[in-house]
Amino acid sequence: MTIAQKQQQLTTKLGGFKSAQDRLAYIVGRGRAAPPLEAGFRTDAYRVRGCLAAVWFVAQCAQGRCQFRADSDSAVVKGIAVMLCEFYSGQSPEEIARTSPDFLAEFGITQHLTPNRRNSLGKIWESIRACACAHLEE
């Protein structure tokens, strides 16, 4: 699935909720449904710096496609991280580098988060983008 198709799918899903609380509950549910990272990845080496909540991020790029996984000790932050990782996983570094998650603001995702959670969303996006940019030349 292309990133444009994923964006349309996520836009449709989020647009179907009547309130910001319903959208947030959906995001938290996605985080709770995602398997936790293995203990070997829940270390300082994989920790996303600058987040108030503990967030661990694992990135892999092979054969022109990137894969991302994340975990957090905060249900909301884990949901956001999982949603972003699922959205960008399977895409080429070029597609990732040119597609920001700004469209989430349309659904109040960023506006209804606390400043610390918004910061986490930004830090996770920075981590995803940095990995993609590091693999642009491959």
C-alpha cells in the first residue's frame, strides 16, 4: 500500500469518529493492541530522547523499505508511536522524507494532546524521518 493510500485510509478512519475523545480512544486502543518490544529493545540505546514518557523506537531499512516499531510506558504515547510506525512502515525513504504527519492536525490529534505528548509525537516523527534520510542514498 502506498503512503497516499495509507493516509487516505487513516483519514477515513479518524474522520469517522464524532469527537476528539473517540479518536484518542482509538489511538490508545491501537497502542494497547500492539505487542510490546522485546526487552532487548527497551534499553537506553533505543530510547527516544526528549520525551517525558519513556519511548523506545526501533528502525530497520532493507531493500529500499523502512520498518519501524515503538513502545512506551504511556498508553497515549504508545498509541501515537504505534500509529506513526504503522503509517510509515513499508515505505521507501524518499516517500517518508517527503510526507509529514501534519494531516493529523485536521482531526484534532495534535490540538487535543498535552504539550508533553505533542512533543513525543514530534520526537517520534523526527526519529522516523532521520532514519529515512539516512537511507536516501541506498
